[in-house]
Amino acid sequence: MALAIEARDLRRTYRTRTGWLNPRRVEIDAVRGVDLDVRRGELFGLLGPNGAGKTTTIKMLNTLLIPSSGSARVCGFDVVSQTREVRRRIGYVFGGDRGLYDRLSALDNLRYFAELYGVPAARQKRRIGELLELVGLTGRERERVEGYSRGMRQRLHIARGLLHEPEVLFLDEPSIGVDPVAARELRNTVAGLAATGTTVLLTTHYMAEAEELCDRIAVIAGGEIQALGTADELKHHAEGRRVLEVQAFGVSDSQLAGIDVLPGVRESSVDIVGTAQVLTVQSDATVDVQADVLRLLDGVRLGRVTARQPTLEDAYVAIVGRSPVEVAA
Amino acid sequence: MRLLTVGGVIAYRALFNWTTPSMFVGTLLVGPLFQLLFFAFLGRQLGVASDSFYIVGNAVLAASVACVFGGTMAVSNERRYGTLGHVLLSPRPRTLVFLGRAVPYAGNGLLIAAFTLTVGSLVLGLRVPLGAIPGLAVTLAVGSLSCAFFGLTLGALGLRFRDVWLVSNVSISLLLLLTGVNVPADHLPAWMRVVGGGLPITHSAEAARRLVAGDGFGAAMPALGKEFAVGVAYAVVAAALLKVFEAESRRRASLDTL
């Protein structure tokens, strides 16, 4: 089967030095032996917490970083020795406000990158028009980018990444900080790309996004792939568990610590949703921890209490929770 | 060729901070003109050299602010916008991408130098021989290009060192002191003359003075040739530094590329 991306035992160590009089060298293993096979036309997700090694992995695959050891090929070309061939075939999009020339219009940004990415002059105008249409910026293309919202910038990032019709597109947290409506539009655009045969490697923090879009997902933590499979396959990692969700207002750290050590509890976490906290407790399926949890939350104002089956997010928490070390990337 | 021309012009608009009319006129046209007048009147007062010496020298030097700071911005502002990674992901030759960026700044410098020479001559009553004008245009263009490549070299350093504007500021002062524009070269210590010989502007100022004195293009050619060589040398150094820093960034993650 033709592979768009193949990585074998990919490793990257960062070496830093601090201090002048008494310099101290620090080595950080950001990626520690990643193996990946991404098929042509596949939409592949790479999930992991901050500092898990996602961006470092992408930077090695897109030629911006040389691996400390191991090897990787994109469209059959080596990412270290055949950089020009690789760069002709890849696009790279990352989330955030930066990465565009603010003083230029969207049109001029795309014109410049069309030159940089070698789009023939005769095709530039048509291609740029198509992409502006695709990302919904037609009519706004002559405005300076400095006045764009984050969602518009993100769509422009995608248009830029597609200028030279790449075979492989790296999307590094493209929906970060984007409002829900814009995020949905982005997902539609990405799904459309995959439908046209473009291979997409997507990193994201959003489980719903990964579950909706990705053919297969790898979970990376501590610089290593911890699990790989379809969303349904990954959910098996949370098998044998049940999940209790409690809406609360004012759960303290000490109460959370107490819940963590209750018999049968595997993981617990608190997310802030609006003004409320949502306490999620994963426990062994054979143990009902609800009464113990509510007893520990005595005095805390509570809202809805729900027991449910594990989701992909629960599986992700289970996978990441058992990874040995988290390493800064 | 399009990358060099079209790409260079778009990059100029994207990365040069002084393209607004007020900044352009104030910083690049009016500022150098007052500098010319200052040194011309100071020279008159001290009796060091003629008006012609200061008018021609400062007109050639007028290109330096646009070219040195512009050349620096042309590379190091990529950091400001977070676009460096996308530029480095281009499969096109780096030499074309970056050296092409010097061309609009050189054009800018030529325009500023020509304006300063024209207005300075009119205000202070210098008569430039008509026959010298084509040669002067070539001289100002070569001086501006040389200066833009010098700025590009500083910009390349800006990829590696965050405080490159400090270097650019000091460089502008060095050009003022060491190029023989305001202090006649034979009044400078020998080592300063040597350093000045390796800087842009020095030789083009000498060539321009010969042309204005009516010596003819042939007499200006040796100095013009040296200015050209200095410019080419800085272009080579800039290209080499960009190549080295890019390779180093892939090995050591030394550039915050994205």
C-alpha cells in the first residue's frame, strides 16, 4: 500500500545551555521513537497533551527539524536529504494569529506565497480565486490581514497551505482559539480536502474534532505513541470503566485529591465550563463511586450528576494518564 | 525572475515598516536633507571642505538609512510576523528569495539619494555638470545596492541574534564616520580608512565626487568598481549566513521558526 508518511524510530533531543560562568547543559527528549505509517488519502489524527511531542514530530516530517535519529519519508522522499522534493509536496498550516504578513491583503499574502511555493504565474490567479472561494474569503481578499478575525486568519492559513496543491497537508492545531461556528467551517473544509485525496495529518486538542474527521488517530504522550487506531478502537482503552460527571461550583484541590484516592477511582479531572466546574471521575466499571464522591463534595453547591459510558475523550485521558513521563516539546 | 522581482516587491511592502507617506517623507527624505545641510554649514564654519564635498557625500549616504534598516527588516521582520517557517518551507532557492528582497530597497535608496542631491544642490547652489548625470545615476544605484546587501547581511544576523537593531544603529553611525562622507578620508587614522574601505558608500562617494568635479566616468570607474565589489562581497556573506543559519536551525532548532 502506498504510504504518504512513514516514520521509523523517529527521535529528537533538544540540547540547551543555561548560564555563562557555570554553564549547565540540559537535554530534553521531545520525541522518543515514533513509528508512523499514514496512507495516501488518509486523514490521520495526532492527539496529545501540551508538550507531548506533536509539533516536534510535525516539524521533523515537514523538514524544519532534523531528527536526532531514526528516519522519515514523505511521499517516498527522505525528510533529511531530499528536502526540496518533500517541500514541493507538502503544505503546513498551524493555529494562532501569527504567520501572515499583517500589512498585506489576503490576496497579496497568497500571491507572495504562490511565488515562494513555485505556483506557475499562469495558474496563480485562478488558483488563488479557487482557494479564496473554498475558504470563504471571496470579497474580503483586498482587505489588510491586520483587520481579520482569528477565524478569517485561520482560513487564510489553510488557503496558503493549499496554494501548490500539496499531496500531504500538515494541520497543527488549526482550530485553536477559533469560535465554534468558524471551527465547524474549518472541519468542513478539512473533510472536503480529504475527500479530494489529499493526505492530512491533523494535530488537535479537540476530541470531537478528531473523532468526526480522522480515519485513524494516534495518541502521543511523553514523546512516544501510546495508542493508535480508529476512534472506536481507541475507546476500548476505556473499557471496563464507568464515568461519573458532576456539575459543581467550588470544588477545592483537597477535595479532588480525596476523590483521586477513593477505592476504584482511575482518573479524575475538573474542567471549567462557563461559571461551573465539571468534575469527571473515571472508575472501575464494577465499583460505584457516586455515593463516595458526593460525600466528599459535601458543602459544595452541585448541579447535574450524570453516569455515562466512556467516550473518546475518556479513552484519551486513560491513555495519557498511564503514559510514563510527560516531556516538554 | 518573478521570484526576484514580483516576490521582492511584495516582500518590501510586507516587511518594510516605513512605507506610510509620513514615515517615508519624514524619515527617508527630510531627515537626510537636514543632515546634509547640517554638515555643509558645519564644514563652512570650520573650513574643512567645500559645499560640494558635503552635498555629494551626504547625498550618497542618504540611501543608507533606507537600505541598511530596510535590508535588516527584509529578513529579521520575518520573526516579528512569525512567517519565517513558511518562508523556509519554500522549495525555491534561498539566494533568490532573500537577495531579491534587496532590490526594492536599493531602488528606494537611489530615489532618496537623487532627491537629496537635487534639493541639496538647489538650496546650496551646487552646479552639477549635465554630462555627469548618467554616471551619477549609475554611481548612486551601485552605492544603494551595495548598502542594501550590507543591510541584508545584518538582517541575516538578525535571524540568529535578537538585538540586531543595535547592530544596525551602530552601523549607521559607522557609515557616517568611516566612509569619508563627512570627514575627509585622509584626516582619519589608517585603521579607520581600512575599515571604511570595506563599508558600502565609501567608494561610491568618491566616484560621485569625481563625476561632479567633471573628471568624467573613466576617472570614477576604479572607485565604482570597488563599490561594486564591496556590494557583491556583502551579497555573498548574506547568502552564506542565511544558508548557515537555516542549516543550523534544522540541526539545533535555533530559530523560532513558527
